[in-house]
Amino acid sequence: MKKLSAFSISFLLLKFSFIVCCLNEPICFWRIKNSEDNYGDARTDCGFFLRTIEEPIGNFYDGIFELRIPERIYEFFMVLFFATDEINKNPHILPNMSLLFVNIVDLCQDTLGVLDQLYTTEYNRRYFVNYACREDALCDIDLTGTSWKTTLKLTIQSMTPKVFFGPFNPNLNDHDQFPYLHQIGPKDTHLSHGMVSLMLHFRWTWIGVVISDNDQGIQFLSELREEMQRHRICLAFLNVIPETMETYMTKAMIYDKQIMTSSAKVAIIYGEMNSTLEVNFRRWQYLGSQRVWITTSQWDVITNKKEFNLDFFHGTVTFANHRGEIAKFRNFMQTMTYDKYPVNISESMLGWKYCNCSVSKNSNKMDNFVFNNTLKWTALHKYDMALSEEGYNLYNAVYAVAHTYHELLIQQVESQKTTGVKGEFTDCEQVSYVLKTRVFTNPVGELVSMNHRENQCGGYDIFIIWNFPQSLGLKVKIGSYFPCFPQSQQLHISEDLEWATGGTSVPSSICSVPCTAGFRKIHREGTAECCFDCVQCSENEVSNETDMEQCVRCSDDKYANLEQTHCLQRAVSFLAYEDPLGIALGSMALSFSAITILVLVTFVKYKDAPIVKANNRILSYILLISLVLCFLCSLLFIGHPNQATCILQQITFGIFFTVAISTVLAKTITVVMAFKLTTPGKRMRGMLTSGTPNLVIPICTLIQLVLCGIWLLTSPPFIVRDIQSEQGKTVIICNKGSVISFHVVLGYLGSLALASFTVAFLARNLPDRFNEAKFLTFSMLVFCSVWITFLPVYHSTRGKIMVVVEVFSILASSAGLLGCIFVPKCYVILVRPDSNFVQKCKDKLIH
């Protein structure tokens, strides 16, 4: 077992601040910044190199001078203490050798200084275990960070292998230009994907972006824009902050106006601390810009504001590269003593500390914060430091160097080229090559590869930082993002997430209110895609999701509900016998048919009555039969339509009415021929006695048959499904086929009726007791009135009402003929039989 010498000191009381917290998430941290430290978040650079020595060492540390560890890099020394101690206790790495770290001269001196004066008065010398501070020409591996610019300067000045433990920076990734420089930090390959996934989860579609004006910032912006466009997330504003302070100050007011006037409540910040970008961020804090800031772990800062305004800051959401918890480091921090590590732990107040998060869920989070006398919380509670991303990178870097030295030692033994001291290496090119190829599993169980091309599935832990008065800060892990998981499992966000305002409602960042179901988006001209207006879907169109670009039209057998969110099945509708209108019209048709048959029976029974014989009883029989058929043909319009009924409706209507009207025309012609011809010749008398006027009926009917035949051949009637006339119903009706043919048939009937009306009107005043010319005139007047009225009414209606109008017109016109022509005659036959004298009739006919 390896053991290094150390000095012991008396017990050191650990003092530090604590903020009582009650959180549901099991991983949370607290931090307090000293009020006098206005630059507590600034990253200070420091460099070390690691060296192996053989045991025992003896008085190796006697020449080491005391060093005071500043707060801002305290974490790095703790990691180095812990990692080297852990490696030196591991028999599988560098057996029989010890690993120690040495600061880089000048950089370490300027950065660290000397130990606290408090301890120099009590002790003459202080030594750090595994620590030395001296220069050497050997090819040891340097550990540098956290600023890439400082590392770049060191790389130019020195050709020794170096491991940069700051955040990965592409400026240092040119192996041709910097062959001896390696980076341990993982690439942010999927950072933009993770941030966009977070936006989609919280439905943030109106985002501001603030980046540094450098290659790294522009590259990130390019990747972020591509992801945002792919998921239809819009850029509300873009601030590219110049790196030089002079240029920045000329545009600072423009940047302030953009963010203060923007409606975006979420902004992404990408860039380095200790830059004009941080100056800009602090300026916005001072102006009271209320935003949710999404950024990287470098920006897990707390404010120095004394006033407490929950509405000021929704919180900072940071993405940190996923790393496992180093449980032994927690125990190391809790059990470390000054005997071995002469460190005043109370000097470090800046790092994040773990917080007890096991309080009941029913507690009110805000009520448990204690803002006064926080320094009274002392060593009664255990604590440990939560490693920053740079601290974890440094931990891995120490192990990478240890594995490199281990491999070099093996090569030394195998090649038997130990020309110098064992564990000392002079070939920097060989050391750099071995370091570059190291792939190992660290004690946490995570795979670490110095070749970044193999690290393509690095995940992220997502934290939210809350700022409170007295420079208190609280950081809570709210989720994680793993790009190589299945799409639905890549992002995980805690369900118990609470924002800095104390509520669970997610802050909204949208340009336009989402269009609810039943509406669709109309983009505003000249604005981003996320800015739109909402309009209701058109008739019979639906949208069942929010923010739909287009509404979906319902199929013909379905209709949109009143909210226009779903398509409902249409009910089939037609003029059925069960409908009230169907019952009424059917009853009327049957009733009039029965009445007409009774009139026909009466005329047949009283066929020898003068009034029956005087008005040509054969034509009367034909007219009555045709009227019966006219009444009955209306029944074809009632009931479920089919192709046969659609054709029969129009043909029977046209033929039967043609027979009826042509019969009336024959009657009028007969009356005129009988009474207008005062001195009829034998030829005229023969025409009357032979029934020549009756030929009008077949001739007119034949013409109508020809017209109907042409109609059927060109464009016959057919079934249609009307979805417009009744809401939620499909009305099945018969389409006329050829509208022109329908109007020709109807016009032909109208011309016959007009001819009959004209002839009857001329014969209305002829002297005779049984002259029916007046009745024929009135019947034609009623017939024409009905069908003239029918046309505009019919064309102004839809669906079943069209059928009802047509059936009613058929019944009304037929009833008009029946009533005007035969009711007076039936009255004479049945009620006034005394006026029916055969002799008078005979005398009149003879004379």
C-alpha cells in the first residue's frame, strides 16, 4: 500500500453557510457568494503538471513552500488531492510508483500566492501531499485550464504535452497546429439538439439568442438555427456580441432595446464568461430583464442583488455534460483533516454544495428558505462540494495522465530502455501519442476517451438555478438529455419542476396564442412563421389539434360538429312516408285520388244526364282518369329514391299532365266548334259527331313522349346526395339530370295550358245552360298560377323542400282542375237534379 508523508495539525472547525431547502428532486445544491467578492464567478486559470516518483521519497517535500489557495480554484486543488490520493492507493495503476502534481511556475505563482497568514504564524512550513512547485526539463504532462486563451499561450511557449480541462473548444482542436495539446472535456455535439428538445417540451417557440461574435458562437448558431427551423421554433431576436469592449459599447443600447422590447420570455446564451457577453448579461440583470435563460454550465452563476424580487428572474436553465457522482469524493471532503491536507476549508464559499432534499413533498418550498443568520449553520451537518464540469474534467485528466504514465512504464520495462530514472520520460512525441490514444473507464464507471471522435453519445444533465437575496443560490437537477436513446426517451424532465417564481406553471414564450381545435393558422405577412392569426375552419371542415396549418374537410357521409373539432356521421334523410310532410302529402294524394274516383263513378252512374252528355262524357272520363293518375304519380316522390323512381317521377308527371291538359284543350275546342259556328256545314258537323277534336289528346301526348324520350336519352334523372341543405344529414333526392329538358317538358305543359285558357276564355260567354267554358277558363287559370309560382319557389329551395314543393304543385294543380271543372257538375247532378231536364237539352240540340 502506497503512503506519502504529511504533517498533522489541530482540529479545524468547518464553517460555511447553508440554505434550508425542501425539494422533490433528489439532486440539488446550494451556494452562497461572499458579499465582498464581486467577481466570485470569474474563472481563474491555473496549471499543473503530473509526475511519477518511486517510493520511498524521503524529504522530497522539504523544499516546498507554502501556498494559499484562492476560493476560485479551491475546487481544483481538492480534486487533485483526491485523484492523486485515489490513484496512489490503487495497486493496478502505477504500482510501486506515486503520482504527485506540481504547479506550473509563474502561472501557479501568480495565481496561487502563498498560504494564509493565519497559518504561517502558527507553522513555519506547510506542505501539500502530492504537491510540488518547481520547474523541470522532463517531458511531464501539463494540466491547464480553464481559459482556452491562456492555454493557447502556454502551448505556443512550450512543446510539452498538455491536457486542457476546461470546456471543449474547437480552437484548440487543430492537431496539426497543436500536436501536443489534448482536450479532456466532451464535445458539445448535441447541445443544440438538447436545447431545442427542451423548448419543444415546454412549448417555447419564440426564442431569443445571444452569442459571442467568434467562430465557436457562429458554429453553435448555425447548428441551433437548423434545429429550430426543423421543429418550427422561431428566432425572436439575435444578439451577436462583439468580443472587443470598444465595439460592444457602441451597440450596447441596441442590444438593451432588443431584449427589453421583445415578447420572447426565453433566451439562449452561448459563449464564455469573463467576456463582453458576460458584461451584457450583467447589464440586462441590472435593467431587470425578466427571462428564462438557457445556457451551459459555465453560466451557473448567482447574482449579487440584495433586494428580493421573485418576478425578476424565472431562473437559469443550464446544460452540463452528464457525469456520474463520485461518491468517494463526498466522503473525502467530509473526512479530510488538516493533518494530511493543510487547507482552510472555510476559505471556499463559492462552489456548489449538496443540499438535503429529503423533506416532505407537502412542505411549501418558499417557506423553508432562511435568509437571515445563514452563517450560524455550522459543522453540525455534513456537506460536500458538488464538482463543476471543469472539476470533473480535471478528475478525468488526472486519470488519463496516470494511465498514460502506466503505459509508458510498461513500454519502458518491455523495451528495457530505462536510461534514466524510472518514471521520467523525455520523448514528448511518444508521451503525446500514448496520451492521445488513451481510452479507459474511470472509477465512476464512465468511459473516457481522449479521441473525441469516439465520444458521440455524450448526454447532458439539466439544472435550474434560483437566485435569492443575500447572494444565495440554489441549483436543482430537473432532467437529462441523452441523444443516443430512442426519440421518445431522449429528454426526461421532472414532473415536480417548480420555477423561481414558486409556481409549477411553465413560463410561456410564444409570438402568437396557439390556435385551438376548430381554428387554423394564417401567417402574418412579413413576420416569422411563429407569428400568426387564428381563423375558424370553413364549413364542414375540422381541426382537432392546436396550431393546424390547414383544416381537414369531412367526407361526404360526415359533417363537422358545431365546434368544428370532429366529423360526425351524417344521418340519411329523404321525404319518407313516416315524416309529417310525407304523411300529409301522401294522405292528400290518396284523398284526392279517392275523390276523383268517386266523381268518375258518379259520372258513369249518371252518364245519361244532360250535363254529362252535353260536356262530352268521353273526354270527362279521360280527364278524370288522368287526374287520378296525376294524384297518384305524386306518391313516386315520397319514399327512398332509386334510379327507377327518379325516372318515373318526371316521365309520369309529364305524360299524365299532358293527357289532362290536352283533354281540357279538346273540351274547349269542342265547345268553340259547337257554339261559335252559327251555320255549320255538313263537314263541320261531321267532324264534331265523329269526335275529331279528341285527336288533340294523342297528338299532344305523342309530342310529350318524344320530348321525354329525348330527355331520357340525353341526360336522364339520377340520385344525388345533398349534404348542404340540412346540417348533419345527407338528403337523398332525385336530380333532374338535364335542367333544360325538365323546363322544356314543363314549358310544353304550360303552352298547352295557355292554349286551353285562351280558347276557353273566348268561349266563356257562349249562351248555354251547361256551357263549361267558364269552368275550363278558371281551371287553366289555377293551373298556370300554380306552376308559375312553382318555378321561383322551387329554385330557391334545397333538399327535401324541393320535393315537397314539386309534390304540392302537382296536387294543387290537379286539385284545381278537379275542383274548377267537376265540382259544379257534381253539385248539379247530386244537389240540383231538378235543373237536369232531358227535354230541354234535346230541344236545344235540335234547334
